[in-house]
Amino acid sequence: MIRQLKTFTINIVAGANAATVVLMLLAGYGDHVAPVRFPMFSNLGMTFPIFLIANLLFLFFWLTFKWRKAWIPLVGYALVYIPITVYMPLNSKQDVPDGTFKILSYNVCQYSGNYKYEDAFDTIYNYLKRQDADIVCLQEDVDSWRRFVLHRYKKIYPYNDTTLFQELPTSKNGIGIHSKFPILRKERIQYSSLANGSVAYFLQVEGDTIIVINNHLETTHLSTEDRTRYKEMLRGKMESDTVKEESLLLLGKLGKSTAIRAPQAEAVHQYIEAHRQYPIIVCGDFNDNPISYSRRIIAQGLTDCFVETGRGVGLSYNQKGFFFRIDHIMCSDHFKPYNCSVDNKIDASDHYPISCRLKLSHNP
């Protein structure tokens, strides 16, 4: 009887582990789901770390009680090896050669200070001054005192530009670039959005013309109330029926936003394909996690600098309950990236900055 009960338990756990592996596969390759066609399922990648951890718990269970069954979680990890390297690369630190330049991308939250700093602009400005990056791409680079802000940036960067997407009395958004290299011209990448956008800046670097595409893709459109309810769900402060209802509501809103971002990402990818003759850097706030349709589409034919040279999860959005890397830096094969990283020591925005050193090769 006891042996039969043990066998039954082992079979139940094995079945649960197999189901977890299947869900982990679906989440790991969820970036292949077309958001326009399947908006409710297009955010499966957000659940990927949950199934990674669950599968790890099964692995510990098997190693403790039935080591021969450990092949189930191990095979599962092997099947999602590629998504794991995208979500959580484990590269060693590289020696940086001479001749590189530094690019930094940062959503500055309209210099609001993440509601922690009264002198948020000075905090961010002094941080950027210390970082001494050669190219700084900012999202939400807008402020009520634009002339004052630009005047300050001109003290550390000779070339500055800000493109506004929306300028209303109650709402303002735009992106900016602050560069040690001359800005030759810029082009707005055309796609539908009320307050977000992408701009291609043509810079003169080492005698070459390179393109830096700064992006702020569609936001999630989650209200403060939505975010509060989501955090309550995570803390277990909701009844089960309410959790189910709120989960469906949240998935619906996220799905709609993802469906809006999809054609935006496709427009950026098409622009990249049409300008392949140039060395290209793509960066910014994609408002999407590493295992997402938007990131995968834009990354096609490019090197994701964090995936190639970064270490760990690289969480770039720092609001509680929404721990994802949604800020990215990518480059064409004209460049060699080194030590891409997310700096979580500066909390003057709801994002952390991401930076990378790049070496331009004249023979890609």
C-alpha cells in the first residue's frame, strides 16, 4: 500500500513537472506569438521566470527523493536554453580595447525624480556628467523648462537635440540625444502613436556616418489603480474570484498595448533593413520584456548588446512588482560590443540606465 502510494505520488509530481516544462516552453518562445492576432497570449514571456523557478524546485525535489527523474527538469532547461540566454545571459567581463566609445540609454521619467528627489534634474545631470558617455539617448527627455535643460546639457555635450511627440498642457513626451559627435540630421520613423515614437539620428563618428535609433515604444497604459491592484494580487491580498477577474482584465490591457507595439517594432525593423549600408545602433525604452515580440523583431539582424556581453537579469524597470529589462541596446555587425550593463545605483527615475561600450569596425 505504501509502495503504491509512493508510486502514485511520484507519477503525480512527474506529471506536474512535465506540465511545468510545457508551460515554460510556451513562455520561453512566447515572443513568436503575433500580438495583433493573439493579444491575450502575447505576454507569455512575462511568466518565463516563474516557470524557470518552478522547474528548479522540481529539480531539487528529484535530486532529493528520486534522482533518476531529474532528467525531466534538465531536459526542460535544455529546450529553453536560447530563451534563458536572452532573459538572463551569464557572460564574463570583457577587457575593453582602445578605440571604443560609450553609449548610454536612460528613460528619465520627465525628470520627476521617481517621486524621491526634489532636484531630480540635477541628480540625473550630475550622474550623466560622471558617466561621461559619448552618446546619451534619453526617453521622456521633456521638462517645463526646456531652454534651461538644453542650456545645462550644452555645458557637457556640444551636440543636443530633443524631438517632442506630444506637447499638451497636461501631458508631454519626447526623446533626446546628447552627443560628443556631430548630429548631421534626423528622421522620424513613421508609425502610429499618440505620444511615443522613434527617431533615427545620423551622427559623424570617426569619419563615418552612423545611425543611432532612439526609441520609446508604446507604454502599457496601466493606470495607477491597475498597478496597485496588480501588486495586491502578488501579495495575496485578493480573493481567488477577484484575482481571476483582475488577471483577465490586466492581460487584456497588456495585450492591447502589445498589439499596438507590434507594428511600431516592425516599422523600426523595416527602417533598419532599408539602411543596412550604415553602421546602426538601436536603443531605448521598448516597454517590453526580453522575451517579447517587439524585442525579437527589432533584434533581427542585430546584436543585442546585453545578451551578448551582459550578466544576469539586468532589471531596468524598478517599480515594485514589474521587474523586467525593458530598456535595450543593439547594434549592427559594424560594431563590437563590450560590457553592456544596467546601473541600479541611480534611482532618480522609474528606470535604470543601460550602457555599453562599442568599437566601430570598418570591415564588418
